[in-house]
Amino acid sequence: MEILFFGTSEFALPTLKLLLESKWKLAGAVTQPDRPRGRGRKVAPPPVKSFLAGSGVPVFQVESPKNLFGLPAFRHLRPAVAVVVAYGKLLPPQILSLPPKGCINLHPSLLPAYRGAAPIQRAIINGEKKTGVTTMYLSPEMDAGDIILQEEVAIEDDATYGELAELLAEKGAALVLKTLTMIDQGSAPRRSQDHSKATYAPPLQPWEERIAWEKKAEDLYNLIRGMNPCPGAYTFFKGRILKIWRAQVIDQDAGDFGPGQVVAVDPKLGFTVQTGQGRLLLQEVQPAGRPRMSGAEFSRGYRIEPGILLGE
């Protein structure tokens, strides 16, 4: 069975690794073009292209999947099935109908919940206690295809976006392999989604990254976890951005302090900030232009004391 792979980001790499090690032939991989990345904005290849360097697998880079048919090498491919993991673009009908055994997608949620581009981050930000991975047959509508297999995954109370994404990528890779085995044997299940229960996970917007101290401590804690390691939740300190990477909820309020005010400083643990309900102990922060540091280091270096207001 020949497989055509579509993927771009690091989330796709565990699946790609298992496919390369499998009994099936990886006929080709489609990924997005090289783009400026990182702080220096240097043009760099996507992770999938870098991973396949030297493997002998043909790599096709196009702005739009529709452009694939203009490539002679692609037109000669005869994949039995396509596997799509974190590709980042919708596939047109002419691609969906190309492999006789269908196009299989790995999605990091328990569909129909959290359809869309940011299911892992949204699940953490919303305070969910569980999520999962789903393999499904792709359809023209986003994340609405028939479900093949699902696996539930618990979200640990302190899990960050980066940590959960890594776990789901590994769980998902194994699920894709199981799915392909069943497809190869002609025994893959198929059930339609209950579209009335669909929820959505749209891309994060820049305004969502800013911490609104009037919200509950628990909600801000979830926001901080869901934004770590990217793009990072932030506040302002003396007019400059201060990113907050790790925090801990302290339930009790401090009577004489308003949202965003520093309540107390612990020389070992960090500093505590009042929210709309409860307090947050800030354990790891990053001032503009500086590396990450502990809340305690920041408190000493920037002379943090009770009453100082964050957010302005």
C-alpha cells in the first residue's frame, strides 16, 4: 500500500517517523513552502521537509494543493491512501478523490468537539480535563468527516500547550498506524459525526494573549498554560511587555488590593498578583528583550514590591 503524506509542523513528525518505519511505501510528502521563521525571520524549511532530508522520499512544496497537478512528478504518483497531519490547508475535491482508499486525517481532539485550527490550545484555555485524538476520512467541510478511531487523553492540571501537543502527537501517530492497518485489511470502522454537537477552535487572536487581571485566577492560569510555549500570555510592567510562562493559583483574595496589583513577594517562589477572583503566584516570567527567568529572580532584579500594578 502506497501512502501520500500531507503535513507541515512538528506535530506531524511522530506520524511521519512511524510511516517511514512501517511496511508500507511512503510515495511522497506534500508540505508548505519555506518561510521566514524565528526572531531573525530567516527563511527556513518546514519541519516535515527537514525531517525527510536524505530519506529519498519526494517532497512537494506548493502554496496551494491545487498546484500539485502542475508537477509532473506528482501526477505520476498512484497512492492508495493519503494521510494528513497538521498540513495547514484544506484539500480540494480533486485531491480528496485521488486515493482509492481515501484521505485520512489526524485531528487532536475528540471530534465533533473542537473542530478547527487550535484545538489543543483552546481545550487548555477552556479548562477541559480531557481531550484526545481522532482519525477520520477527510470531507470538503473542515473536520466534519466520518470518524474511524478515537482515543481519549487526560489533560493534567499543570499541562502546557507544548507538553500536551507533544503527548497528542505521539498518541495520534500510533492511532494513525492502527487506522492504516485496518484500512489495509479492509476492516476500518466508519461512523458519521453528530454535527449538532460540534464545537469550534478558531485560531488564537493577538488580543487574546493579553492578561485581563479582572478575570478569575483559574481562567488566567489556564490562559497562561494554553499560550506556553507560543505565543505566550503577557501583561505590561512599566509600559513594557512582560510575558508570563508559569503560575500557580492561590484561592484566597487580598482585601486591600485590586486586580493586577502585586500582593506579596516570596524571595524563593516568586510574587503574587491579585485577580478578579483569587490570586496568581507568578513563577516564571520574561521581560521584553530578556530571557525567561524565575519570578523570584524578576522580583529581585526589578525591585518588585506590594502595591505595584501590572497591566499598564
